[in-house]
Amino acid sequence: MSAPPSTPTPSARLFLAFLAARLAFGLAFLVSAARKSPVPWYLPLEHRFVIASESPGLAMDWYGRTALGLGAALVVGLAAFTLARRGPVGAWLSRPASVMAVAHAGGLVLLVDFVYFGWALMNQTPRPWPLPSWYCPG
């Protein structure tokens, strides 16, 4: 039986980095929404962005939260890819059992995503704005 390589394969490093980036994206998105952190909101009627904690009228925070999550994912993913080259993380990732553990963690992340977002989307109650005073149905 041959000894495991001292450095992990590039594909194992990439997979670990992708999983770390996915985790960072989800946490940044969720934490910024739960804490009501200031993020860029897009005002479609005015064609501009504002940074606020709550909606300043008819606005969408998806763009700002997604950009925040992508920034966090980029930083964490690059850090994980770099740190997995050598040292204790690299030695751990060079074992096939560790790569399978990372793959199982990736599957668990997907399962949690599907369950959470499926539940959140199925249980939301829309709150429409009132009709404008000038509107007269014909």
C-alpha cells in the first residue's frame, strides 16, 4: 500500500475552497439579513442604490446582500485554497477519507439549503402595498 501524497490534489483543494466559499456566502447573506445590517438597496423606480438597514420605500436588497455574500465567498474561498496547499490542512486533505468527509459536508450544506429555502418560500406571506389614492378601477 502506498503512502498518501504529502500535498493534496488540486481538485481536492478546489472542492474544499468551493465548500468554504459556499458556507461563507450563506453565512454572510443570512447574518446580514438577520441582524438587519446596512447593505446596498436598489430603488428600481429611481434607478439608484442606497445603503440602509431597512427598505427606504420600494426597494430590493437582493443585489446588495448577494454582493456582500460574493465578497465574503471570494475571500474565504481563496484563503481555503491557499491554506490547503501545505501544513496541517494540506496533510489532512491529502487523505482520501478527508476528501470524502468534505464531500459529505457539501451534500449536507445542499440539503440544509434546499430545506431552509423551500420552507422559507412556502411559508412567506406577501404584504402588498395599498393602492394609490389616484387609482380608479374601471
